[in-house]
Amino acid sequence: MAQDWLDSHGVAYELRDVLASQSDYDAMIALSGQRYTPTLVATGQEGAIQILADFGPEELQPFLSRLLPNSPLH
């Protein structure tokens, strides 16, 4: 599970339950252009917002490594 991977690697995140909150669901769609979960919205070192949608744990490390090249996630 993605949460387990983030927790085990010490990555801070804000969890939003898009099934329980219509406003969070609407925000997810506005940001990512899709309705699939999980959806990760991250800000890179230069402030660029990146979206990873409908992903599994195996996709997190490559995504975050590209986003944060100087992090210990490599």
C-alpha cells in the first residue's frame, strides 16, 4: 500500500479521504484531471506541482526520486 511505503521512508504527506469529502474529491479532479485513487500531488524543489495518479507502491520511488533528486530516496 502507498501509505505504508511513504511511512516506512519517512515521507510526510497529508491524507485526504475523497470518498468522505466532496470538496476534496472535486479538488483531486481539478488538480489531476481524473477520478482514480490514490492520487499524489507533490511540489518539487523548484515549486512545480507534479501529479501521480492511480499508482502503486512500486511507482512511488521513481516518481519521488525524479521530483526530489537530492533526497535520500534513491
